[in-house]
Amino acid sequence: MATKNKTIVLAYSGGLDTSVAIKWLADRYDSEIVTVTADLGNNPDLPTVEKRALSTGARKAHIIDGKSEFIEHFIWPALKASALYEGVYPLATALARPLIAKFLVEVAKEENAFAIAHGCTGKGNDQVRFDVSTLALAPELQILAPARIWNMNRDQEIDYVREHNIPITIGPKTPYSVDENLWGRSIEAGPLEDPDMAPAEEVFEWTRSIDEAPSKGVELKIDFRQGIPVGLNNKEIDSLRLIDQVNELAGLHGIGRIDHIENRLVGIKSREIYEAPAATVLHMAHNALEYLTLTKEQRDLKSIISLDYSRMVYNGLWFSTHRQNLDAYVNSTQEYVSGSVRLKLHKGNCIVLGRTSPYSLYKFDLASYGQEDTFDHVASEGFIKIYGMPIKTQAEILRDAN
Ligand code: ARG
């Protein structure tokens, strides 16, 4: 058992910043460091990460497989809520942070730690998400963010690594900052900081360019049960495999590249590139099914909720009662969002071909202009007379007043 108040639990990626943080935090706070690395489908080389944490001086290195929790409790709720920040960003990074914070807090309690720590800088959204999530889950814990304090640039960090014999190999300098999990890749910085410069092909790893995508498209059928995708091409499939397969297939066809000038919580506009093939396809399919199965009022209110939901996730308020309230509403809308959507993936396009549902509100004999038409055309006259009465009344009064 660790001595009371001598342990710090650090979110550890295995990269330069967080490796420096192990040593820096241990020295500065005269503490023992326990690291937590979450596997959220970003395919880290986990044995290497674990070894590196220990040989850099961590007392213990926890590796946590959070993939299914991430999907069931974070990704699916966000999909059901149609949460796309500023209408485009499926929130991969933003959804992952509160879960990592939850793991940090759980380990902090196990280890009787006095603080959690993370490697975020003072300019981004991620620091807010880690900090606010921790405040919500364990207000008694201290939160340490060395990169907000130490004032080292990359070269100084490399000097620090050499000086303290930190056993990491410094890879070639890449100009980009990348965060990745199974719901998407987020890429920023370097040449992307010029909003007028098209991203170089080298930033993309999950998606082919439109030029390189196959000239022949492919069809895909997705089955939903209560707003959640459960089947692919007529086969039930577990969530992780479903997301992986759609990422693979849609990526091959050049779908899911997003280029956005984003409004960060801290007031900065920043250029963000995302690759989110599965998220793009699943949001589109889910949306198509909602328009088939929800009433006008339900879908309209859901659009307003979606806007609020996406801001709430982006702004780090996942562990709020507000989110629980929104989830309750969203879940109640999803009761009949079951059925299938057929899509075509082709050269960067995801096109809805068709949709069916046992709860479809579409009635052929009402919509049809053919012989099957049962809509009461005569009744429309009376409807319009009353519906149009206020506008007619006003028009008459204004006409006569002038
Ligand atoms: N702008 C995105 C967000 O706030 C992505 C941040 C990605 N982080 C990174 N280290 N590249 O969610």
C-alpha cells in the first residue's frame, strides 16, 4: 500500500511529454508515480508503453482496455443524440477524455493518491475535459498539469530526457499533433495552422484520397435497434467489429475526412482535420432512419438537443446532471428508431439509397400521387381556410389602414 498522499496517477501515452512528466512530477512533488494508459482503440503498442513507464520510474503502470465501455457508454449515446460539434465533428477526442479521467480517478482511489495528472497544455480543450471530469468525479483530488507549468519547448524536453537518462527513443519530429481512438483521428498543428493551405496527403492514415479511392463504389446495409447499430449486411455483429469494419470500408472509399475551423472552448479558432469514416457513415444512416421513424416535432426538438449535446460534450461537461437529462430525452426518442438503412460508398461520398422500419411513419397511400392515393384533397380547403386566417386577416387590416 502506498504511503498516504505520496502518489500521483498520471495519464500516460508513452510519448515524449508524458514520459518527461513521470520524472518531472516525481521530483517536483517528491512523489511516486502510477501511470494509466487507456486502450480506446488507438492501437498503442501496450507492452512497450508499459515497459517505458516502469523504466522511466513509474511505480506501477496500469493498462486499461476501455474499448467496450467507450462504445456502449460514450459513443452510442453521442450517436443517438446526433452529436456533431459545429455540425461536423463527431467528437472522438472529446468523448474519450471523460472516460480516461474516470479511469484516472478509479486508480487514484485504489492507490490512495492525492492527485491525478495529465500532459495537456494550457491552450486546448483537453485540459478542460480532464480537469472538469475529475472535479465532477472526485472533487477532493488535486489536478496537476505539468505542461501548463514547466514552460519547456520540444527541444528543452529532449534535453531533459538526455539529462535524466529517460529511456525513450525520440522519433523523427513530426509537425502534427495527433489524437486517435476508434471513433476517429484528430490532427492539428504544423502546416495545418494556415487555414488556406490544403492538408498534405501525409496527415491521413485511415482514409484514401478521392483520387486513390476505388472507381467502383460499394453498397452497405446497416441495421439499427433503438438507435444503435447492431448489424452489417444482414449479420448481427458486435459493436467493436462493426465500427472497425465500417472504418475500414468507408476509409477505403475516401469517406470521413473533415476540415474545420473550430471554435475552441478557450476562445481560440483552430484548424482541425479529422478522419472519422465510421462516425460519418453511422451518423448519416442513423439520421436517415430517424427521419423515417420520428414525428416532425420529435425530430425538430432533437435537432435543438443535438446542438446543446454536442457543445456539452465538446466543452467537457460529460459528467453533468445536464447530460443525464439530455440522455433521458434522447433515449426516449430512440424507442422506435429501429430498422435498416442501405448506403452507397463511393469516392468520398456516402449516399443513402433506402431505409425501412417496422415503425416507419411513412404511409404510401397518403404520400402517393398515384391511384392508391387516399389523402382527402377536399379537406385541405377547409384546413387552409383556418390555417391561413390570421395571415389573411392581417393582410386585410394593413391594406385598409394604409
Ligand atoms: N480539437 C479537437 C477537440 O478538441 C481535437 C483535439 C485533439 N488533440 C490533439 N492532441 N491533437 O476535441
